[in-house]
Amino acid sequence: MTGLPRSRKGTRGRVGPLELSVVLACVLCLVAGVDMVSSGAGTRVLGTHPLDVTPVNDTTAPKGPRVHMLLAGGSEAETLGWGLTVDGPKWGVDMKDYALVGCGVTRATPIDYGGVRSPTQPYCQDWPQTYAHDVAVFHPKVSLLLVGRWESADAYWDGHWTDIEHPGYAAYVASQLELAVKVLSAGGAKVALLTAPYTAWKTEPFEPPGTECSPGCNRHFSENDPNRINRFNQILAGVAAKFPGTATLIDFGAHVDPGGKYSEYIDGVQVRDADGIHFTIPAGGEWVAPWLYPKLLAMIAPGNQPG
């Protein structure tokens, strides 16, 4: 690897409707004059989030230095991170959204995603080095990991097509999650493993107009299968159990899927985007924040672990 991959806003070779909100986020970054760096893979925000500001006249914000927290994952994490970043100062937290759009922890390639078999972005292969760099620079007290969608898709691994319900590939995914805990906990950080939420059973595909299933057809895709998400979360729980005192499993998926089903609206708030996958910006993360931040802060409170 020559240098660290810095793309945090790229997509897998094309911009589909599911990534439109993220593309708009990039535009806002440029308008706000945020420092950015480019690579062949795309563009990534450096060290800050365009909405990472203390609310004006916020008298509820704790005084003193903020607790550093780092969010890792794919585009679900990216969109969730906008709201978490906005609300972070209210909890005395400096949250950095370092998600790699288009990536999970699996490095199997190609992936069958949205009905298209194509290789993942080159920078996805280097996620361990990328996050190791982020942790070394930012020194988080808590690192969050939200993945599972890419791991639930059909993947070409070990010379054949497979999926997470097959033991061999499930073991590989577990090994990558274990590596993620080791990378994200470097320097003594605690790691919050967020269970993956369900997606809508029918979602928009990443395909050019005019193909068999162009955007808008709403076909069933294997990565949307709740059984696969359940299997991933079982694996995630097993990984958390291997790192007592370091990793904590937080049932994030259950919180955003009340009644065990995908929900776009919760308590009258549109938490999930109309694409059936991502979180609304910034409302989704802001709705989650009052539930999630106390659990994250409890992870670094002596003798107090979240349930």
C-alpha cells in the first residue's frame, strides 16, 4: 500500500440513488470550507465533520474536555454519524464520523450487491491500516463499529460464491470482526459493537438505467434478508464475548427496529431514509443519540457497563 486510502465519500464505481444523500453531504463539506484530501479512490473529510460544532448557547453541554469517540463502518454508519456528531457536544462528546462508504469489514471481492457483481473499492481492502491510522491520530476513548450489510451479501470467497449462512464464510467474517476490535481498541479504547439493523426487504439497486433492474424496480436482494442480518448479529455477539472488558455488544438493531421489523418512522420521526437502508440526515442520528450516548459513556465509567 502506498499511503493511506483517504476516501470516505466514494461509492463502488458509480453513484446510485442510495448514495445521493452522501454525495450531497460532500457538497456541503466543500461549501463549508472543510479541509479535505483526495486520492484516486475519492475524497474524504479530514479530522472534522461539517456539522461538528457546539450548539450556540447550549447551556446543557458538559463543561471541560470532550470525550473522543470514533465511528467506523459503511454508509449506514456514515449517515447515522451526521446526527450523532451534531448531538455529541450535548453529551460532552467529540464524535468523529470516519466511516468508509461502500465498505464493511469483509474483504471478499467481488460482492453481489443490489443485483450487481462487482469488486469493492480498493480502499476497502485497506480498512485495517486506515482505521489504525485514525485511532493513532484521534486517540478515541470509545470506538463504534456499525457494519453487517456488506457481510450479509453474496460474496466470492475462497474460490467460490458463498454467503454468511455457510460456516466457512461465517468464520471468515468473525475473524475480520475480531481484527476490527483489535484495531479500534489500540491505545486502550473501548469498542462498541452495534448490532446491524434490518433494511427494507425491497431496496433500490445500484444499476445503470436501462439494465434489467434499473433504479426504481424495487427487487428483492439477498443482503436484505432478515435471516442473514440475524446470523451476522449472532457472529457479532460471539466476537464481543471474546473481548471481555474491551468490546461491548449494544443492541442497536433492536432499538431502530421496534417489534423486530424494519421501521422507517419511529415515534413520528423519519429515522430511516426512503431508500430502505440509510439513516436520515441528521434526524436519524439525533433520534438515536439520547439512547446511545449514555451507553457509550457508561463504557468508560469504572465498574459500570451498559446492558
